[in-house]
Amino acid sequence: MTFDSLSFFCFLTLALAAYWLIASWRVRKVVLLGSSYVFYGAWNPFFALLLVATTWFDYFLAHWLDAQQNQAARKRLLIASVVVNMGVLAFFKYAQFLRDTAVDLAASVGVRFEPLDLGILLPIGISFYTFESMSYVIDVYRRRFKPSRSLVDYGLFVTFFPHLVAGPILRYHDFAPQCQAPQSWTSIPAGRALAMVAIGLAMKVGLADLVFAPVADRVFAAGARPDSPTAWLGAFAFSLQVYCDFAAYSLCAIGVALLFGFHFKANFESPFGAVGMADLWTRWHISLSTWLRDYVFNPLGGYRKGRARGHLNLLITFLLCGLWHGAAWTYVIWGGLNGLFQVIERMFRERVWDFTQASQAWVRSALMLGTFVLFTLAVVFFRAPSVADALRLLRVMLLGETGATVALFARGELVFAATLGAATLAAQQLSARTRGWDWLDRRPVWLRTAVVATALSVVLLSPGFNPAFIYFQF
Amino acid sequence: MRARGWLTTWVFALLIALGGAAGLETYLRRLDYVPTVQDDPDLWALAYERVRLKPDALVLLGASRIQFALDPVMIEQATGRPTAMLAVNGHYPLATLRFLAEDEAFRGLVVVGIDSRGLNAKHWDMQQPWVEHWNNRWSLARRINRQLTTPLQEQWVIARSPFALANLLRRLAAGWGLPFNDYVILRPERVGYVDYRRTDITAIRRQRILDLEQYYRDHPPPPPEAWLKVAEPLAQWVAAIKQRGGKVVFFREPVSGEHLELDERNYPRAEYWDVLAARQILPMIDFRDQPALAHFALPDTSHIDGIDVPAFTQAFIALMRGHGHWPGAARQ
């Protein structure tokens, strides 16, 4: 069930009604947990069972781990949890990738064979809920908090439907306190929450699906031969598409959770208003970048063991970030490039110029655009079907190589997409220092009405075959 | 105070958005646009899901000539068999036939609308995306969503994707004007009713023949012996369905005029179709042998007028009964 579907609209209406009509807090949570399983099971009931199994396994293992005083035994239990969680993830997500890689490697030394078709279907959201479960067990191991005493509360942490399939990736210590006491429905900022959902949906169904995706799709299509400016435009369009798609999902998730009285942290904070790639990664998919910082980069030693080791740790972290996104070399290279850009940027800032301190508006604006261009260069690998395709497009973009024979777009189409793209970037730059969505409450009614009416109009007038959110595949 | 401010915001925002939508709908209706269901793989999957487990199911495969000619609701009423339209406009159906042969749960009767081009191996996978949608993406959530969307599309022009606000603005920016005013009205059961009064039939007919000539230039027919190799896998698929108690009937749908002449010139009947029919491994009905179908006009040389769909469907039912393909047809 996707947020931009009528089935979700009906589901949400029923779930909200049931939730707020029930007086008992405990029963409310059970209803919410049941609704979350319905939400997930409506896509694939079998994988809902997998979700139940994962939840139970980590819940009981965390208790067992907490009760152990022997450090070696605790470590063994932690390893068991990581192995099982990563094993399930690896089976569903990486088995095909490993098989294909083995076939390619064998072919490179002249051995050719036809492997079994594994026919594995990827459970939606498995990367997200696996990371949440793992962070919970690791934090219990680190004795950051006691394990949950309620299976319902823990189940809700993993399964609560707004964040279940595409994040934000929650942390138990943020979520657990919210399970302690109910909120009254009168204390919920419902107007703002609904506005966030409407704006998120408009970004997805309007900007991502109907403005930027058609441009990116044609440039990245098999056999497309764009000229250099068109290739750049297609790559920029995909950067904006993936932002408007994923940030929209996060915004909807935060808004929907708020309707139930739960607060999620922001997952995107004007990433294209960032100055430098390091800054961008504090604004882009924040719940993942902080997860990687806390459970990969810092345990590797961060920058505590010297600069060179720190750079290596950063690269490893981002290579894993790429692999988390998808089981393909294109994603690994995308992650590697993002790591590499940050390493180079760090060295540049230390030795040449710390541009993040620039104060002149036009300089910062130029730096923001430069950051967007770097992000776009890397994202070519994220979108292209293969490494060879990505390199071919990059050659066209950077070296002006072109085999263009026919124009891919009418001029008016390009003007339309470019105008909305520029507007999106300008909005990001102007709101670079703004955090959260509380500012909506402080705006005059006429302005809010204009924003919400525009969003609603785009949503109402964007019917059709809803493509899934891009991050569902991860 | 804050809550009241938001209430005002939402009331006005809803009024503006709904007013805007109603205004656009009114404007489009004045321009003679009419609501029609938008076809997609979900609607296809929904149709198949309804009949899949029923032993007396009847599924109609093919491309537009079947989808715009046979009404599954009428067939269901006349024969008592749960009927699904699985034909896909512009896509030959052999991938779906292969899928039905592989689906152990399916035990029904299959009518395959096909022509010589459709049997060419290069077109076998045209409907594979629909099959993959069923296998990998079809879900309860999609079913509910599709069931909620269809009634809206039956009532509102703006409920179809060509009329999405961003699409309209992009078209206007590109100087393309409003979307094509479709002359096929699709019903929820996926049967299309062609309304030639809503279009320039002469231009459409001319374009169709030009397209067909271009097709034959781009895709010259394979030699008969290569083309006839299709018989082997087809026979296997038919046998698989038959083994489970089902049945498959191939139906060569009517075409006329220059269209028929081009087909005959490129795939001479005596060298292709008749040789395949003579092998008697595939039950076949050819429109060229059926006088009952001869009087239906094909304004664009390939599709009947929507007005004729009921009569054509009745004639087809009679034809199938006459050939003994529907032994249980009398149940009503």
C-alpha cells in the first residue's frame, strides 16, 4: 500500500478512526500494531510472517542478552543477532547479486555456466526494518537502555506502518518514550500533519512522477542518445526526482505518524541547500547517515585513529551505504563516489580553503550549486542500469561525446521541467537554515491556504497508475 | 487559536482544490471529452484473479481486435461461464497463453485472438510485462486500489493520467495542446467500445495502412518453415491446459480491405495459415471461413464499431457453440 493510493487513504481513515475512538492506551497500541501488519500483509502476507519472526527473534534475544553477565556470552548473542539479521537481508537482497557476480567472474576466466534462477522476491522495506532491529540489539548490548518490557511496544517500534517500508529509520530510544503515555487527540497538530502529508504527496505525484521522472526516464532509457546538455538535464532531473520521491515519502511518514501522536525526526533538511558533500549528508536521508555513523563509521574508529584511517573508514562506510541501497555495482560505485567526494572535500578544507565558512550569499549559492552538481555526477550510477551505461552517459556529460540523432524533448518540455527544477533548487537554498515543519504554524492563514490548496490540487489532479516510491526497492 | 487557523486553512484549501477540479472537469466536458476507464496491468490482473480458480472459466486473449470486439459480460450472461478479458491493446498474446499453460491453478477455456504476425516468434513476449506484474507485483493493496479507482474513472474525465495537472501544463508548455480525445470507451471489464463518430475515420484508416506497410518493410515475414516452428511450443502449451481439463481455441479475427490484402500478400494463406491449420494440433476458427462474421463492417479495416459489439459477441457465441467448443454453454 503506497501513500499515494486510494487504498491507503481508506486504510488510514479506518486506522485513525479506530485508534482515536478507543480509550485504552494499551488496546490502541495493539490496534496500531495490527493495522501495521495489515498494511504490510496487503502487499505480501508471507513476508508479514517474516516480519513477525524478525521482531520476535530480536525481542527475545535482546532480553537474553541483557540478562547475561558474561561478556563473551553477550558477544556471542550479539553476533548471533547480527548474523541472523544480515543473513535474512543477504538472502533476499544479495543472493542474486552474488550469483551474478560469480557468473561474471567465472566468465572472465573463460568458465561459462548457466546458474539456477533463484527467483527471489525482495520483501519491501527489509533493509529499513533490519537496520532498526539491529540498532536495538546493538544498543541493548552496549547497555544504552534496557530491553523493551512490552512485545507490543517493541513490535510497534519495528512495524509502525508510516516508517515500515521506507523509513525514516527509527531508534528505539527515540520511540520508546512515546509508547509510555498516550496523547490526547486535541494535542495533535492535525492541521500541520495533514499539510505535511498533502505537500509530500504533491512532491511525489506531481514533481517526482510527472515532472522530473519523464525527463530522467528518457535520458536514461536503453538506446537513448542524448547530446551533452540533454544528458546533464536528465541527470539533474533524476537528482530532483529521487529527492522529491524520497523526501516526499519521509514527509508523508512523519505527517501520518503525527496524526497518531508519534513524532519522527526529520529525514531531509533541504539537502540541495548544502554547502559541500559532508553538509549534504547531514541533510539527506538523515536517519540512514546517522545510523551508519553510529553503527559503522564510529565502531570502525572514525577519525580517532588518524587522518588516513579516518578517510578509509569514511570510504568503507559509504561503500556499505551504496551496497545497502542495492545489490549492484552501480550502487557500490555511487556510495564510493560519495565517500570519495567527502574525503577530497575534507582534505581541501584542511589544506586550501574551508569554504563552509564563506559568508557572501553569492559564494554560498555557487557552492550549493556545485554540491548539487557533484551529487548529480554520482547519482548517474544510482540511476543507470549498468556501470557501462553510467560511464557512457558521463562521457557524454563531461566530454561532450554525443551520438545524438534526434531531440529527446520538445523545447517547451525542457523549459517546463527546467523551470520547476530551478524553483525546487531555489526553495532549497532559501530554506537551507530552516529546520522541521513548525514554521508552517507561524505563517499567515492566507499563505498556508495557498500552499495547501496548491498541494491538494496537484494531488487531486494527478491520477493514474502510481509508480512505487523509489526507496521501496531498498 | 492555532487549531482554528488550520481549520480555516483546510476548509478554504479544500474548496479551492475541489472547485478547481470541478472547473477543469466542466471545461473538458465542454470540449467533448468523456470519462472512460484507464487500462493498466492492475485491471488485467483483477480480471484474471476473478476467474482464475473457476474450472468453467473462459478467458479471452488477443490484442485490440479482441478487446474492442467481444464483451465478456455478455458472454458470461449468455454462457454462464465466468469470463475475463485478458487481451491487451497493441500487444500480441502468446506470453499470456504460455503463462496460462504454466499456471497449474487455471483449468478453463482460452480463446486466443491471433493473426499470422502475432504467431511470429519475435512477438511472443509482448504481453510478458502483464504476466510479470501478476507474478511479482499484484497484491491485495493493488486490488483494493484498482477497485476504488475504476468507479472514479467511469465518472470523471480528470481521473485519468493524461489529464494530470503536470501533464496538462507540460503539454501546454510544449505547444501540444490538450491530450488526444480518445474514441475508445473502456469498461471496467476491459472491453473497449470504439466510437468512430468521435474521430476522423478516413485519417485513421489511412494511417493504419501506412503503419502496416511500414511494419512489413521493417519486419519481413519469416519463411513458412521458420514461421511454422511456432506449432511446437503452441502445441505444448495447449496440451498443458488440456491436461488439466481446459481447452484452447485459436481465432483468426476479421480484418478487411487494404489491411487484408497486405496480410495476404506478406503471409499468403496457403503457405502459412492453412499449413498450420492442416496439422490439426491447434483448434482454429478463421474469420475467412465464417460467413456469419463477414457482414460486420470494419471502418478502420481492423476493428468493428462499438455499436456492433453486442451483435458481434452474439455471433461469436453462436460460432463457438456451432463448433462445439462450449459444451456447457447452455447453462444460464
